[in-house]
Amino acid sequence: MKPSQQFLFAHPAHFIAFGFGAGLMKKAPGTWGTLVALPLFFALQLISIPAVTWGVIILLFVVGCWASALASKSLGVADHGGIVIDEIVAFMLVLAFTPKTWVWVLTAFALFRFFDIVKPWPISLADKKIKGGFGVMFDDLLAALFVIVSVVTVQSLL
């Protein structure tokens, strides 16, 4: 089955897994999904309650596991490229540790896309070994941790 708008709206899990439609983009759906994280994260920042931001990130991770598993099953593909909730959640996590300037946000964005695409060890190991909805979400969580360590390390050197 090829994902379409009909697929997107056939089940709430499809809509969530495909990043509210970003995953239907023909070119670079993971990049588009990562971009979706920006307005979501910064809208949460307007509330100015860190516990709310962390709660939403955790909730989206759990919901993302469920939605990714269901969408994968519907498509008959373990981790379809259009499933981008993993990029959204992981990049929201990265943004929680990134200074809120355009230079830092763009740097974090580029680093996240790099680690998500290249998948250095142990990200590649997790991608191959951990299956299901949790597996879809977990390798991007590892990519986010690589970025967070990078950003925090550079910040401490400045």
C-alpha cells in the first residue's frame, strides 16, 4: 500500500505516525517531519512551564510507539520512510537542550538530520535489532542523544 491522504485520515494512528501529513512529502519526509517539531516545541515554550513541555514530549513518545506500530502494520513495512513522528519527538527533545538562537537551532537541526540519516553505531545497531513501534522511535531517540551531547559539549567549551 502506498500512503496517501486517504491512508492518512483512515486512522488517527496514521495521522500521528505520518507527522500530521508531513510524512506524505515525496522528497525528504524525515526532514519535513523534523521541521514539524519546531512550531510544536516553540508553541509549548509559550506556556513557559517546563513540566508541560517534558510531559508532551514523553506523551508523544509513547503515542508515537503505538502510532508507528499500527501504521507499520497497515503498510506492511517495518519502518516506512513516511513515518516521521519519531523525528518530531526526537527533535523536540533536542530543542529542549538547545540554546534558543537561530544559529544553535539550525546547527542542532543539521546535526540531527546527519545522525538520523548516517546512523553511526550504536544507532545503526538499534535500528537493525529493535523492532516494532518502540524500535521506530528508539533509533531517533539515540540520534537525539548524540546531538544533545554535541550541543552541550560545545556550549561548555564556549
